[in-house]
Amino acid sequence: MGKRSRQRKKEHQKNSKPGGRDSRDNAGWGAGYADIVKENKLFETYYKELGLVPDGEFDQFMESMREPLPATIRITGYKSHAKEILHCLKNKYFKEIQEVEIDGQKIEAPQPLSWYPDELAWHTNMSRKILRKSPLLEKFHQFLVSETESGNISRQEAVSMIPPLLMKIEPHHKILDMCAAPGSKTAQLIEMLHADMDIPFPEGFVIANDVDNKRCYLLVHQAKRLNSPCIMVVNHDASCIPRLQIDSPDGGKDTLFYDRILCDVPCSGDGTMRKNIDVWKKWTTSNSLHLHGLQIRIAVRGVEQLAVGGRMVYSTCSLNPIEDEAVIATLLEKSEGALELADTSAELPGLKWLPGVSKWKLMTKEGQWYNDWSEVPANRHTQIRPTMFPPTDAEKLAGMKLERCMRILPHHQNTGGFFVAVLVKKAPMPWNRRHPKVCVCTKEQLSSSVAQPEASPVETPLPGLPLEDGEGGEMGVKEEAAEISPKEAEAGDLIKEAKVCGPPPNKKMKLHGFKEDPFVFLTADDPVFPPIESFYDLCPDFPKINVLTRTHEGKKRHLYIVSKELRNVMLNNSERMKVINTGVKVLSRNSDGEEFGCAFRLAQEGIYTLFPYIRSRIISISVEDIKVLLTQENPYLSKLEDAAHQQAKQIGMGSIVLRYQPDNSSSDGPQCPIELCGWRGKTSIRAFVPRNERFHYLRMLGVEVFRDKQEIGGDRRKSDGNVCTSEVLKGSSAVSFKLVLKTGVKVFLHIYISISVQM
């Protein structure tokens, strides 16, 4: 630690108030802002006047907003062993929690969210301090942390789970998540895409976008936990995200239109006051006024890229109609019947929500109210726009059916505040059906028009926008001529020569942030494939052209694979988009393997994608074999049961697949298949499984895993006289994990894992 860091630490300790940590802990899970007063008179005045909260419930609404938000977890639903995790939670951890008493009071066990399908989402009010007070609760907390890192459980706010559920995802859908970071909703979309785990490559895919380059890497971390070949993370401004091309079946080019779009826009976040405590002091009505235009631009760009018949979910964590119904009303009005609000009232039984409103007014931060655009003085026209008010035509307003929007209030089901609306596209957007105007312009007028940004459909009738003159995309929409021409550079010259008043030629994409390594697809005849195909006896239909690497030169260290549809997108749009990450790792170079016939070993991340194509080097293992492989570092082959031992002896040295197949006639053991990557040595065998996944599979087998609370040092002596020793090197620390096998007699096994620590 540097001198300045030590000095800051001392000053912090000196100035800290007594009981500061206890104050944060007592505030509940996720709290820590004890000094912030949860009062905002402007907020109360504004929402009282709007009347969004039912009569007689406002005090209850405000009281709920001041309470800490319950912690909510979601079990990833696409993996075949999601039911095993749920079974483990309900029959072990939740049962044990019910028996725990803290300070004479019984702990309230987690409860399932009544509206989430199949009991795959749960919430609890336990604080971090309570979790530390009982060994059983500490084990529960460690279970949550470990399973979260493995991608089997996600910590996600309850209301955040709603938009993906309303999208009605099918495995063949092409999905765009416009403002995806930090990625909890994206993970849900990926899970739904992989609803059938027997299909390694669903026809659909998810493109997850975010404007912030740094937040894109948080998004990558979330997506990587799910090990999907059908996810791509890109970095663009959602309000002008590029339109992409794909190869069409007839050999031409088509515009990519998405079947489903999630438009979870940036917002003022006043529905998050329960977890983002500083919103209390920062909230003002100006926030919504500043964001309104951006929200419309993002939503407009979304519906432009939505396929006819597709569904776009618009959502915010704000309760403000300026950011909610006003944006939806603007979209519906400008669409001229191309969009309509879907009736979702029966789609999530058990969820309590209020219908959208059709009347609202606007307040400035000084407290000035405006009921209509006509009341707004001219000097306010730059901050306040006509689209912020309800439509004045009563018949048109009634036809919008804004009551189909959903507003979730915190006090109804102990959640955060949220707004969601589901839009269905019935026809191409009107500004895409109009042909550009042709006029004779002077040289000065032409240069002036080219210097201006492309007109917004919100402000003008939009002559000169791309054509959308048919039934589109997969649902029949034709190419949009002005944007999909393969010779876009020449388009600008044609405009100049013909003097057509149209949008300016596309500028070269500016890339910000870290420069990514290239994504290089291998050809089917690449020399890397024959040894791999021979060694693992891959099926002839293995999609070699979907395999990519991240370097143009030198040896290929890792091989990744993507779905056929994402490959199509990447090959046709390398100059249009900035890809941060895509694909799942299936093979890694291992120089030791060259002498055995293959320089690449299998990677656990992609084993569920690659396994359907592997026809050799597979060892069938039992529950007891898995326990041996995951609790012993390098067990001898003789430690395996007879069947697996005989199979292992028939296989040469090198990378292998260890497969467990459930016995349908017996209820013992997990009721789902398990595939593990391993290595067959000369006399031993080992599993190449990351630590958290190792613990995950052990828990599925009835093995209890938890961390021993021990001081980091040389010798560690337990009270029972056993000596646990672990060599601690400079710059490293040893972490001890205790595994308790549930047999007649408890057997204690210790695994010591050396973890590098940067000093």
C-alpha cells in the first residue's frame, strides 16, 4: 500500500463515526448510506399532484420507498440442471434457514416471486449482518456467491425480470438489447433462447449493445457465465445503432430486422430509490426533461429495426409519465398506425400493476406547472417539447390505449418502481415508406444540407429517409435502399451529381475505448482441423466455418465458435459495428497434447456446445466417480469404479470427456446429464473444471461445500488436533474449502487452492 493510501486510510478511520458499519448493516441488504436523509419535498409534491398512486395509498407508497429493497435471486432457467439447483435450494438451504434463530427471532425464509414461472426467482429480506451471525446463513451466502460466479444464479432486481418475460422469446428469434449493461436482462434473453438444451445452436441470437465502452466489459462478464455461442456484445450509441446486412438465401443481401427488441432506456431512476439512495437528494423534474428526447430517439431507432410482426418492449425504472407514457404516445402518433400497444394483462398472472395514464402534466424544478404545450412560454421551448404532453385529440388519445402500459409501484409487492410497455409492429414505419424528395439545389445549399445531421422522425415528416416499401425482413420487409447499398461511399457522390436533398453520406465509424483483437473465421480446409477431427472423431456435420480465433498471425491459442446466424452478421458488417466479444471457447492449445496426436484440449466453457459432435474419448462416469474426480486433484485410474476404469484404460493419453447420464429408474443422483472436460494421464485422470463449477457439481451430488474461516498464514491448527498445512508463497494466499460428503460417517476433505494476490 502506498504512502498516500495509508494516509487516507488513517484519516478515514479517524473521521469515521462510531457504529458506522453497524448502521449500514442494520439498514439491510445493499444499504450503506446512513447519512442520507430520505426526504425530497419536490418528489412528493410532484407525484401527489399527478395522482399516479391510488387514493389513500400515498403514505404507504412513500414509506415503502424508504425501506431497503429485498435481495432477489433468479435461477438460470435454460440449463438442464436448473431444477437440480432449485431442489437444492428448497430442500436444503431454505429448510435450514427456517430453523435458524437470531437474537431470539426466527429468520424469515426466502419466498418465491408469485408471478415468475416455475419458482425460478426468489426474494429475501435478510441483511448482510444477519448473514454473518449464523454459520448456516454464512453457508447460504457462500452458496449464492459461488453459484452466481458459475452462472447458475443471478442477483437481479425483481422488476428487472419483467421485460424479458413479456418478450415471448422463441429459440429462432433474432433479438436486439439496445441498452444492455450491466446485463441481467441480457442473461435472461440468452436463457430463453436456449430453452431446449438439446439444440447446441439455436437459430436465433442476441446482440447486446451499450454506449459505454467500459460497461460493455461488465456485459461480457455477465454473458460469458452462460457459455452461449449465440451472443454478441457491441459498443454503439443506441439512438443511431447501425442497420446491419445479412446474406439472403437467394445469394443477395438483406437488411437485418429483429424479431424482438428490448429497449430499456436510460432514465431518471426514481423507481430505484430503495437501492440507489443518493437519488433522494439528486432527484428533480429536470432529469426527466433532459432525458425525454434521448429516450424517444432510442425508441424510434428500435422500431425502425423491428421486423413487421415483431415485438419491442420499452421499459424504464422511472415512474414519471414524461419518460413513460409520453414516449409511447409519441411513438404511436408518429407511427400512423404501424405500431400498437399489446394487451399483456394476462401474461404474468400474480403480478400487481397499474394501467398507464392518458392525462398528465409537467412541472419545472421551480415548481411551475404546465398542462399543455400552449401554456409553455417561448423562453422555455428549448427545455420543454410538445411531445412531453398528452395528445390533444381525444379520439386519437383513446385509440392509443395507453392503459395497456404497466406501472409497478413499490408498495404493492415489495419491489422497486418500474414502467413497461409492449409494442407490436403491424406495418413499416411511415417515414420509411416515403421516397426522398428531389430538388434542384445550389452548391451552397447542398453543402449546408450535408453538414446537418439526419432529420429525426420525431420533429419532421422525414423525407429522404430510407425506403421500406414491402413486407420486411424474415417477415417480408425488403431492403431499405438508402442504408443497405454496398457502395455507400458512392451514394454521396450520386447525391451531389443529381442534387438530391437526402441524408448525408454515412461517416466512417469512430471507435472509442480499448481496441479489440480481430475476430478471424477459419476456413473449412484450415490445417488446424484434421488433427482435431481425427483425435475426437468429430461428426461430419461439425460446423468448422463457424470456428474463429482472435489473431491473424502466429499460433492459434484458443478456438471459439459462434452460431451460423452470428457468423453471417459478423462477415457482412465488420466495418459497420464495433464487436466487443462473441462466441464461446471450445478448444485451447496444450503443447503437451501434440505428442498424443492433438495440440488442442477441450474447454469446459464450450463443452455443452461441442459435445454433440464428439464421438470418441468419452468415459461414462457414476456419481461416485464425479465425487472422486472433483475432490481429488489427480486420482489414479484405479480410484474410478470398474466400468469407468475399464473405459479409461482403452483410451490413450490426452483430453477426454467425462459424462454422467442419469438413471431414469433411480431417484438417486442428479436427474440431468453432466459433461466435464478431463485429462487422461499415464496412470491418473483429472477433471479440468473451474473452481466454482466444481463446487456447483459437488452440491448437486449432495456434497456440502463451504469456506473455512482461517487466518492466512503457514500452519493452521484446528481445535480437534488435525493439522492443515499449506505452503504460502510470497504474493499468494491459500484458501481452504471443506467438503462434507453426506454419507453415514462424515468425511472431511480439504482442498487448498493457491490464489495469486497482487500486492
